[in-house]
Amino acid sequence: MITLNEWEQQGQYESIHGHQIFTRRGGETSAPVLLLIHGYPSASWDWEGMWQALTERYYVVTLDMLGFGFSDKPEEACYLIREQADIYEALLHQLDVHEYHILAHDYGDTVAQELLARQVDGNNYMNIASVCFLNGGLFPETHRPILIQKLLLSPLGPLVSKLINKQKFMGSLQRIFGPNTQPTPEVIDALWQLLTHNNGLAVMHRLINYIPQRQQYRERWVGAIIDSTIPVKLIAGAKDPISGQHMMDHYRKLIPNANVTEMPMLGHYPQIEDADAMTAAYLQFRDSSS
């Protein structure tokens, strides 16, 4: 396991759109570029279990989005999905990337949908070559938020943010991980540290506004998957109560020629729960579509 300290030491802070954004990259710069997009409420460290294997094949680029992990967490920010997409594009532009693949999870799925929508619109100067989604709210109609998410969305959100403690956080994580792949104490510690870094609890009720944004932009973001002409894949843990089996079933109904791999015993964080299985499934997708 790559510890949080090692993860931070091996990364760089970049000034992007006036904010300090934690970024990390690895692998040969001549290899195909793979962009990793993390979920809520965690950070790029989610990918640590897949990092070694992916960097052997790809030039892997990732960052902690605004409001997450080691990056700035301004209390007055709106935290719009399109602004998070802008940050990824700015980093890729800095790195002179012209074509890249996406592997995304949870909140990151929505950011990936926005990036994909820009490509479908024809106004993207960088070419996305493939997209792989992990568990996430690809469709607002199938997203089943847990209690803490509902409370953060309510008028009580700012108060609820202040009342979250490590014990409650651990309980929420345990409910969304698979029954046989529960988070270890080390994983809980790391995710809690990332959440509370830079007074992160103070912005949790602002970050949660991605849920109404998904409803507002449903046609654009679901349409991006339907209308895309590149390889698109869903790999998801079926035991996830938020976006598990029911989301995969809906995906198959809505998406033409749906390419889905079910992980029957995994939950909402499949890349943490079984990084080796997820790496194998992802590489199989890439090998079959290249």
C-alpha cells in the first residue's frame, strides 16, 4: 500500500485557475495517457492500489479536485462539475496532452461525462480515446443517496458538515463497501485524513451539490454516453447500495451495445476493495478495444 505521506511526496502542487491543486503522474511520458478521476468525498489516493500496474502500461495523470484531498478547499466556491472538468483540461494542457483515456469513479464519473459531452459537442481540442466508468451516479434516476448525503443536501447541510466525526464516517463507508471487502483501519484512516485536510468538513455540504447538478444536466451527461463514438465501459461492484446492481441494469437498458463487467461481491469502492481484480478488468477492456 502506498501511504498518504508517500502519495503526497511523489506528487506536485500546481497553480490551476488560482488554486493550489495536488497532482500526481507516473509512468513513461511516451506511453498512452490515462487520466484517473476520483470520487466523493475522497481523493486521487483511491487509485493507489492500481497505480503500480497502470504506470507500467500508461503515462498516468491524476489530481485531487478542488475541495478534495490535498487540494485547496475554498469555503466560498460553488464546486460546479464543469469547473472540475476545466481543472483537468488545464492540467492536460500544461502537460501538452492531445489524446487520453479516462478511468473514473463516483463523482468522477460525472466529471468524465462532462468531458465526454464536450467532445461530442465538437469543442474539445483534446481527443478522449476511451472512457471506463466505475460505480457512480451516471443516471440521477438510479442514484440512491445514503442518509448523510441527504442531510448534507438539506438546509441543515452546513451544521451536518460540522457534526461528522470519524466514527460516523467509518459507519458510512462500511455500509457502502462489499460485505467481504470491508475497509481496513488503514483505509479508513487515510480517507478520513484526506477528508479533514485543509478544514475539508467545512465544504462537504457545498461539494454535495453535484447531485442536483446531475438532475439539471441529465440530458447532456447521459446523452454524452449514448452519443459517444469511442469505446465506453462500465465496471462496477454489484453490492453497492448507492449505484450497484440497479444502476448496471439501467445502464444496459439505456446505453446501446452496453459493455458492462459486473463485480458480484464488490461494493461502491471497487478499486480499493479489490485493486488487482479491477486492474485486470480495466486492462482487459483496453486490450479488447485497442
